[in-house]
Amino acid sequence: MASDGGGSLISKSHRDVLDIVDSLRSSGVGQYIELPQIIVCGDQSAGKSSVLEAISGLSFPTKDALCTRFATELILRRSKEGTSHVKFSIIPGPGRDEVAEEKLRDFQYATSDETETNLGHVVDAAAVQMAALDGPDAVFFKDILRVEMSSPQQPHLTLVDLPGLFLAGSKDQSIEDAQLVESLVMSYMKQPRSIILAVVSAKSEFNLQQVTELTRQVDPEGTRTLGLITKPDTLDGGSEGEQAYFNMAQNKDVKFRLGWHVIKNRDFKMRNCTREERDASEKAFFSTGIWQNLSPTHLGISALVSRLSKVLHDHNLAQLPRVMDDIQSGIDDCRTGLERLGESRGTLTEQRRYLLRVAHTFTSLVSAAVDGAYTDQSFFGDVSSDAGYARRLRARVQNALIDFSDHIHCHGHSDIIVDDDSRGSTEEGMEPEASRDQKIITRSEMVRLVKKMMSRSRGRELPGTFNPLLVDEVISDANDMLVEAMRFSTDDDTAENIIRGIVTPDFKKISSNVKETLYSISRSHMHGHPITYNHYLTDTVQDAQKSRLERNLKEALSEYYPSMTDAKGHRPGNAFNTMNPAALLSGLVAAVEQDMETFAAAALVDTMQAYYKVSLKRFIDDIGVLVIEEHLMNKLPEVFSPDVVCLLGDDRIAYLAGESDETMEQRKRLTEKLSVLQKCRDQLNNALNRGFSSSIS
């Protein structure tokens, strides 16, 4: 018997594991999570239906003009002696509405009559039920016919039989139908958890069969494919064709990790023979000719059942932990999606309550971005990514202000004043680097320029430049962060309503105030009267004048009395013995004596430079504190706060929080998916708690 070989090898735990996967599939989780399975694929007339009949003992439609029109899930289980049961049902395919799902689930057929093996009429009735929903022109369907069989002769095995592939159209099957079937088959074959049982008919050239090409596409390394050669009795003994298929069966030509298998189908002449007669004919065929040289474990239906049972058992054990991970990940995604959508918002009270919750989330995120407290990783993400850095507003603002400070220190003045004795350094000893809008000028040239300006009563304005692009950049960063925070806080439709109706208009006011404050501060620094009460100004002026006086006196002493200091700056012991007091006095007076205009101009240059340092620090702080912090950063959490929601009228509330049809449909889909996934998770957990943890790991 075909089942004996498989059933004897399979323990109760094997059956339990299969039952777990089958229960998951029956719950509908297959439309969300890929489940481990063996799929039966092949071209039309490759003998797939005969294979299923040989495995199960159940007659499937095998007429030449008839083909499988939908996926069939065949669930086989061994039962106690004297108990047999067959049950047919339909699992609705993806895209069916509630009414169609209910009608398809109403389709049921069950029998315990062991003699009733020809149930082709039930398969036809299922097709009629599906066609009634899709119209008379529909030929193939995405629904699944579920066939559950239990008897003492059955193995523990689950297979998914797919419609046969074909290329050319006919009066019953169009080219569009061929494309639909290929799409359906490929959707199963592409799933990494699908073991492919590729049925190849020896009656046709291997390379001409469509299943071989599709298998190469989805499993080029052959890691999850088991090849099955049917109809070997149609080959002439000793022919090249027979040798080619024999080599293939030995896994020499087309190599699959799971290898190849060969069975002899029931031909037309034996269409009415019993299951036992069919198995005996197959055994006799493989005991002669070239096939007797192949390992018995790769020949016949009984050995095939054993191989498939072991392959599926091992595959299930390997994949179930990953299935559990996918289920949990799906649950988390559903909860996140439903959390963003919030509860149903049919009444005004529900809408206002929802907006308050959105406002709280939004304000918390914005406050965290402003304060630099990036603890919510679900929003702020990875700091090393561009998206993560874009949401860290405090970091971006700090970096922008540092860049601004560096820029102002380097380019905030129109003239770079250098010492008279060298055009290569400033009074601070720094190498000057002038930008395109700056020029380098010596101190003496600046004094002469100031004298000229003083003579024309023009000396209140301070030279300098300012680029407002810094604030534009910070404003842009803040706007982007607000939009991202709102989209994170609620569903897409509500987010766009709030952004368009509240966030954007309010932020425009904020940015306008920021720019107005910016230009006001800039005008006061660049064109206002230079006033400061900072003692640093007088200290700086005095230090500059003192340093310059010491430098001038030193130069005078060195010029008139070079013997006063040696090469190392040390004064020789006899320096004062040769000193002429009158000459010394004359030299010192010449070094410090200036006319009144030059003295006033020099003093003004000193004061201007000192004031510039004071003003520069204050200007940078004013931009950071008064412009960025007070008028931008501090205002952002108030854009859509709970207080704002409380002040909104009923019409605004309904406009902002009212649900669209798309949102309601999305909530419905997520709720249904969450329910299915949670049920499946509980089933898996219960199975693990019953003692499968040692096997499923």
C-alpha cells in the first residue's frame, strides 16, 4: 500500500506538527505569513492528478479536457482502524469581500463512507460555487479547495496542488488564462518556505516543459526542489530519451538538493483498476529494464510518500520558529498601525478625544527634539542615518549656530587690519585670510581713512556683513521636523489635514516673527549707535594702546641704542655707561608724539576694534538666544498642543479628525489581520507548551 511506507515512519509528534501548520493555514494566516508547505507544480497533462490519486486513494478529475482550476490543499492523516472521514471546504482567496467569503465558507461536504472514493463531482461543485461569484467567463480562481482525509491507510502528509501550466490558448482556455495560472503558480513558488515538487512528464522533452523554466527562475540553486518524473513507461526501452531521464533521476543532469523520484502513472487502460492493482503494476515495471538499477528509495508511490513525509516534517521543524517570529512582527506592525489610526472616530466627542491624544504625542516628540532628549527611538531612529539626524532638531540647530559663529568671526568684518611692519599677520598674530568681500588694510592706512571720515563727520557706522541663510536653514529644519512628528503621531489623512490646516499656517507666523526679529537685531548692530556698558571695551582699548606704546618704545630704543640688548634680548652690563640721556629723550618723544587728528583717529581705530569684538559676541548670542531660542525653538511645541485642540470649534474638529473611507477600511483590515495573527500565535504557543519546544527550535 502506498500509505504503509509513509505511515510507518511517522510518529505522533510528526502528526502534531503537521496539524499545527494546517490549523494555521485554515485560520487564514497564509495571506499574511508564508507557511512551510509542499506545492505540486507541473504542466497540464504532466500527471499531477494521478500522483495525488495514487498518494491519497481519492479520485480527482483526470479527463484530458479537464484541469485543476484552483489550488487544492490535500490534508492526509492516519486514523484508527475502522474510522475514515473526508471533508471538503473552501478557503476564500485574497480580495474576496465579506459576502463572497461567507458564501464560499458555506460550501461543505463530508462523508465517512469508505467506499466513496470518486469525489470528482464535489470538486466540480466547488468550481461552480467559485464561478458563481466571478461570473460565467471565469476559468481559474485564487480560492483554495481544502480536502481533509483520514483513514488507517493514509500517511501524515499535506500537499498543495496547483493548476497545471500551459502556454497556448484554446476555446476553453485563453492566453489570458495561461498568464493567470502562471501568476498564481509563481506566487506559491516564489515563497522561500515552499518546497517545490516539480512534476515532469517523461512523455515530453524536459526543456520544453514550462515548470522547468519557472523552477530555474525561483530556485536557481535547486535548494528547495524535489523533481518527480512521471510516465516513464512511455519511453522506449534503450532509447536516448530513456537514458536521459534515467540520468536525471540519478541527479546527474539537473541537480536538486532533494534529488529526484520516479513513479508510474495509471494509464488509460488501467483507469478502472483498484489502488492495489495500480501499485502492483508500478512495482512490476520498476523491477525490469533500466529502472531496476535505480535505488528503490527513489522509485514508486510508496517511497515517494515516505520521502515527502520526511521532507515536510524536517521543513516544518526548521521553519516554525521563523513563522513565530514573522507572526509576532506582524502583530507589532498591526498594533503600531492601529495605534496611529486610533479608535473609531464616529462622534464629535471621539474626534476631540483623538485629537487631544495626537496633540499630546506630537508635543512630546517636538519637545524632545527641541530639548535634545532623543529617547524615543521609534521616532528619532538611528543617529548615524540621515533620517535620524534630520529629526534631531537640537543637534542640527547647535551645529548650525557653531557654523554661524565661525563664519561671523571670519567674515563678519569688511576690513582686516594688520600691523604696519607686516601685512602677513593681524595684531593677534593670526594669518589673515580675506574673502571675496573683504580687504586687508594696514593700521596706518586705517588711521588715515578714519581721519578722512572724521573730517566728513562720518564715523558712527561699523563695517561688517551678515548672511541670513543660517536662519533660513534652521527654519527649514524645524518645519521638516514638525511635519515628520505629525505624520508619526497619526494616520496619513489626519496628519495632512492638521499640517495643512494648523501646522503650516502657524509655522509661517513663527518663521515671519523669527525673520523680523533677525533683521531688527541686525539693523541695531549694523546701523544703530554703537553703545555698550561692558567694561571689556575700555580694558581692551587700554591694553591695545599700552601694547602698541611698549612696542614703539622698544623699537625706538633698539634703533637709537642697539647695544642695549644682545641677540637674545639681554641687556649688557655696560649698556647705561654709553647711554646719552638727551638722545634717548629725543628718540622717545619722537616715537610717541602725534598730531591731534592722528591721535584721535588712532584712538577711534582702537575703540572701533574693541567695540567690534564686544559687539560680535553680543550679536552671535542675540541670534542664538533672541532669534532661534525665543522666537523659534520655544514656540514649536505650541504649534499643536492640547490647548490648541481645546480652543478648536466643532467644525474644525470634524474636519481635522473625521475619518475617510480609506482610513476606516484600513482599520478594518488591520483589526482582522491582528485577530488572525494573535489566534495563530496562541496556537503555536500552546503547541510549544504541550512539549514541542524540544523539536521546534
